[in-house]
Amino acid sequence: MRVLIPSALLSYTERNQVQASGRTLGELLADLDRRYPGIRFRMVDEQDRIRRHIRIFINADQVLDLARPLQASDDVVIVQALSGG
């Protein structure tokens, strides 16, 4: 499926759109990590939770659960949240 990558992670993929597969969001992120080593750690913490500054959307719906099932036709968008004051 198509995965849109935020600019902060382009050093891993060198492209803002890549292909990955998985039956769940967790599997998809593992597939991305196989293709682009180290990218998963930038999105998922040691407790297997999506990091606070990362937002992941599947077909425009924000997803917080790595067990979320995926379909081959899904669009996945990874966004790095901005913060500051």
C-alpha cells in the first residue's frame, strides 16, 4: 500500500511516498523498517506505542493502535506533529 512519509523521515527513505505491506499497522511499520532500517524507532517507542510527536492516518482517520487491521487499498499518511511556543 502507499505510505506518505514526512520530511523529517526522508533521510531514511529519500522519497516522500513509498510502498509497504502488512495486515496490521504494526506489520506495516515493521515492513518499512526492513526496507528502511531504523525508521520504525523514530515512530514507535520502546513500549510499542506511537510516539507523541507522530500522527498516523489511515484513509484520513487517525490511528493510535498498532493492531489496527489494514487493507491493500488503504492509504497511510505519517505526519510529524509540530510543537513550539
